[in-house]
Amino acid sequence: MNISKEFKTKVREAVLANRENYGGSDSDYAKTLGINNSVYSRIKKGEVERVLSDTTWITIGRELDVKLHESQWKVARTSVYDNIESSLSFCKELSKSMILADDCGIGKTFCARHVVRKMKNAFYVDCSQAKTKQQFIRLLAKTVGVDSRGLYREVKGNLKYYLNLLVKPVVVLDEAGDLDYNAFLELKELWNSTEGSCGWYMIGADGLRAKINRGINNKKVGYAEIFSRFSDEFVQLVPASIADKKAFYSNLIGAVAAANTNDKAKVNKLIKRCLDKEATLRYLETLIKLG
């Protein structure tokens, strides 16, 4: 494996930029990267050679979404983006919790990740990458800057304690429907231990809604309590009626298309092609990149 200096430099820049929105110490921030403070200090001073292994550079680059060749895909101020930004600000400032459960392909993940990067003490966790109880708690601990190694109960205890130390943190749990039952139950304990100190924002699609409703209807332990703590409702941005839903998707697709194509005459054609196929923003991106 041979990682270029250009890539290491880009990762270093991302590390320093990400540090600006982290409210803990340099030592705690280093833990979110999986390195020790002395190594972080060297990186901060400008060193990139013989500081980390190539594997570690790649791991940090992946976690911070570093690309050697930046994507030209532009962020559009859609209704989805505005709603997620507003909801995350609400959860963060007032230490509240919400669930966004909505259609696939409307940009929930893309928008949430972009908003989180601009917020101080905002943490994004992709639950599809940590489905079990152990994986979930250890990933969340690492994400906020707590040592994720060692005894599970100590990691979880330190995680709860640290979330209460940070100034107005908010945790985004994307693909929350992928958590297995025991991992999902941990949300109740985490919420209880951080009530009034930490905001929580759960994101998922129909599977998350069905999972929670099924758990409540079957009186399965934990589901009703967790749903209550997350404001007793599912936020849905896509309208239910056929006409309103078509208008929503038309505006959504149009806004993203207009931001990402130089030929504005193509926008209406792109909208029509997507609507005709009942396709999402992923299909739109494919159409635009194909030209």
C-alpha cells in the first residue's frame, strides 16, 4: 500500500476542519480519530510523513469522507435540507429528540451529514455499520471521543458521562431501523442518562416506522418507552395525497437538478423522467452524470 502525500494532506485538512466543531479537548478529539494526542499534535503542526500507518490514514479519510478528487455534486437548499437543519438545531439547542421516518431517496442522509459538519458537537452515526449492541455503543463512543476499547459497561458508562459534559451535543442516528433489538433498547438508557443535556435525532425509512409500530403493538419491551422519549411521533416530509406528493417530488427534483446542471433547459425534462419512473434523487444523479 502506498498512500500519496496529496491524500495525507487532504486528510490532515479535514481533520483540522472537523476539530473546529468539536467541543472537547485535543486529547478527546484524537480518540474520535483512533489516534493518541501526541500523534494528533504532530499532524496539527503540519507533519504527514511517518506519522500514521497507511491503513490509519485511509480509515480517518473514510470516516471524514475525504476524496482525492472532490465530487462536483452541489448541495441544494431543498425543503428536506431546510427541515433537517431546523430540526437538528431544535434538538441541539433544547436537548430534544425526534424521529424522521420517510421515503428512501429524498436526500435524508446527504442533508444530515452536510448539516452535521457545520454544527458544533454534532455527531453522525451510521447504524447500518454497527447493528449489534456492542458495535453500536463502541462506535458511538469513538465518534464522540470516548475510548471505545475495554469493558463494555465501562465504555458505555464513560459515553453517558461524557455526553453530559459536552455543551449542547446532538447525536444523529441514521439508518436506525438497522439496529438489532438489544442495540435499539440501549437508546432508552442513553436518553435517560442524558435527558436535558443531549439532543437525539433518529433517521430511517418505512422499515424504522414499521419496526417501532410493530414493537409497540406487540407490547415488546422498550419500544413504547423509546417512542415516547422521541416525541411520540414520526416526522414525515413527503405528503400523503397523490397530488401533493407529486408536487413535493417535482420541487425536490427540480431544486437538485437546477443546482447540478448548467443547462437549465434540461431541468423540466429531468423532472419528468424521474416522475415518470417514480424514481428518486439517486436516479437523478445518474441521469445528470450520464449527461
